[in-house]
Amino acid sequence: MSMDFDQRALFTRADALASGFTDDDLRRARAHKSIVAIRRGWFVRGDVLASLNSAQQHALLAQATYLDSGDDVVLSHVSAAVVLGLDIWNLKLDTVTMTTPRGHSGKHSRRRTLYGTELLDSEWISLEGMRVTRPARTVVDVARTYPLDVAVCLGDRALRHGLTTIDELAESCNAARHRSGAGRARRALGAMTARSDSIGESRSRLILQKVSTPLSNQTIFDEDGRRIARIDLMFPDMAEVIGEFDGEGKYGPQPRQAIIAEKNRHNRLAEQGRTIFRFDWHDLSTPQVIIDRLRAAHRRAVLLGPPSGRYAELPLPSATPLVGICAPYRQCEFPRGA
């Protein structure tokens, strides 16, 4: 019998046996790494698993664990964030996180954490055939259990992509006021914004707001009202200094043209008498370096005097809609006649 598994989805031992495979076939396939056990009784092709990033691999584990966990569980916390397509920066992906409304303290194992917490029907949705906490509840749950910078990056992305609103987050935060970490979640909510375009922008804003209060994604105009540029961060109380985060994907698929356009943009801002300082992902690991650059830029800006033109906070372009990442790999009917 052929040992080719002609599908990219999760499948169970029962699926394989029903298609004519035997336990010996499965053992041999695992020994040759043509299939991999995601958890006991759940498999996926080895080449498929190797092609997935860490979030997609977690999504596979979350689906298998969810389907093995009874009818009253809901994917929550980190696992909900993954399935919703939110940023996973510094989230722990080795454990599936779920919530059950049953009144107990929860259960923990090596690959699964089950929280026993009140969960209203209005706080979860059905996604890819699974119950998943809504974005607002997900962000607040993560904010209760993770450091502020991780929670803010997650919340910023949910807000930027329109998955939730500040009002919804505030309502969810209030509903969690008697749960552990509620104060931490409130502090994180106070630092979130819908105007951040990346994790790098979110992290740098948190670093620099220790010195000043930056405004995110402001639009700069010249003296005649013509638009010059949209900039990452501006510091109105520090001589309108501009901070620019250089992300890895900043220059896109045509870097030469993008670099020329960026130089022209920089020159137009400089011609207004504006002072700009730049930093990148590597700099985020040494926050004091970025703070020192802001202060040095402020000293230069004071010597230059007030810039010409003006700035305004305009609506941002619509962000790309986020979708669940599980669909291509969810459990489906095992091919017959293998």
C-alpha cells in the first residue's frame, strides 16, 4: 500500500485507519518523518509542518488540542491571538491556551493551559469551526498575563486593523476588573493606539514616551498646504522633532526606487527646517540609545528654530484585513483509496 498522504491537513489515527492504513504504516511513516505527530493521535505531513512558521504550527496544535478538549472550551489568550491573525511578538507558543466557563481554577499540562474563568456568550465567536474569544477579550486576557510592551503591540495591531475599538477594550477591561492582572491590563490599554503601523513603531513609542509624548503617523504639509509626507513619530513639545523607524520591510520589493523616494522625502522635510532622527529594530534592544538620539535631535532643533509648514492627524489608509490562519491546514476528510 502506498504511504503517500496526499493532503496538507491535519488527520487523526482514526482517519488513517478508516482509509486503509494500519498502525504499522503510521509507525513507519513517523520513523521516516514523512508524517509528524502534532499530539497523541493527530498527524500532519512532515513537509507541510516544515513549511509553516511558528504561528501556523501553533495553530495546528491549537486545533488538535481544541478538538480533543470537549464541548465547553474556547481558545483564548495566546492561542486566540494566533488564530485571529494578531502579532505574536514575544508570545509563548509552546502551550495551547483555552478557557472554560466552568467554575474551577483551571488545569495546566506541558502543552495545554485551561483557564477556569467566567466567559459570556458575547465574548467569543466561531472561527474555522472553533470557538475563539473575541479580539477585545483576547487582547485583555493577554494584557492581564503578559508584560506591557507585549500587550500594547498586540492591542495596537487589533485596533489598527479594525478588529476591536478602544471602547470595546475598555468594556472588556471593566468586565475583568476582579480577575488577576486587571490593573496591568488597564495600564496597557491606556498605552494602546490605532495609529501604529508596526511592532517596531509600537515598541519605540513606548520607549520614547518616557521622555515626551509622541504623536503617531502625523501628516506634514508645506507652507502652501501641499502634503509632503506621513511620518512615524512626532514630538510637539520637543521642537517638532521627527522620529522614523526603519523596519526591515521598509523599502519593499523595489528598494532602489524606494530609497530614492525616501531621500527626496527626507530632503523636503529638512528644507522645512525639521530635525529627524532614525532608528531600527536592532536599536530597540538598547532603549537608551534611542532616547539619547531624541535628546540630541531636540538640541539641534532648538538651534534651528521653529520649522515651516504644519502637521495634522489625518485618517490612516485602511489596513489589510486580518484573517484566521488555520483554514489551509484544518482537519478535513482523509483522501480515500490511498
